[in-house]
Amino acid sequence: MMSSAAPAMWEYRIWPDDAGSMAYQLQTTLHFVEEPPRTDTYFMATARAPAQAKLRGGARFDIKELLAREAGLELWRPVIAAEFPFDDEDRATLARLYPAIPHSLQSLAALRDAFLAEGAELTVDKKRQIATEPGGLRAEIAAASLGEGARTTLCLEHESAAELARHVDRFGFSNLPNLSYSAWLRQHI
């Protein structure tokens, strides 16, 4: 179940061709912790509102909803982060965002099949490092692979748009477009 108290976060994600120097600057400035590798499945079904649905690590279903765009930043709020069975709140959220997907499904396999009937799925192998800093900055360095070679993505997040904009400038992200996972994946369909 996803609590309505889950904070919305402003996000700026880039996919630089040569991420080495930018990743190095993040790694030498912030304290990163490596996470175990995982495989996520992103569903490209069309949502009623801008949203990103995925099966995280083969077990948990996640949906983030895009709430706003401001000065190149995107405000995302997690609205579902659940294993099966879904509770009433999660079923209602699924029905609101994806009305073509039956919200009474009783298994993860049935949900995946329903999403596949509405659009493509893309499987991404990820190796991530995460930093959470005092003051609320969250940073990610990840290698994302769609079967061919891995592509590095760098992401900064903060609850405050003004603070995130400051860090985007600080780390030189503003020279590259902000491109969410779902937008990047749509380029590979």
C-alpha cells in the first residue's frame, strides 16, 4: 500500500553520452551507497495522467505520477508501491490512472498481462548507487541496460524546486535535457 503521505519529489534526470566526469564529481562530493543490482520492467501503457508504471525487481509494483513541470524540473509523486494483493486505495489509484487496466486483478502475472495488452514493456537491468544528503538532496548514479550496452543515467531529487534547481546548476546538469526513465524508454520502443 502507498500512503498518501509519500512525498512528491522534484527530479532532474540526465543521460549524458560521456557521464564519467559528471559521475566522478557527484561521487567525490556526495556519499554514495551501492545497491544490489535489480531488473525492473517498465510498462508503456498510456495513462490518463502522466505516470510511470513498473514492476520493481520482479516483486513490487510501482507507479509514479507526474504532477508538474517547472523550469525544466519534474515533480513526481509515488502513488503505488505494493505487492499483491492490492488494497482498495491502490486499486482506486490504478483505475484512476489506467482505466483500461482491470483494477480487480488478483495476481501480479494478471496485472502484467493486462499492461502488455495496452502497450509494450521494456526490461531494464540496473546497477545503482544512491546518496541521500542532509538538507534533503537525493542523488542517483545508475547503469541501465536494455539488453545492449549499459547507459549511465544521473539523477538529482529534492522536495524543494528551488533547492533542486540550485543543485542542478551546481553539478552542471542544466546543460542537458531532463529526461525521465519513461521518456528515455519511449525512444527505444
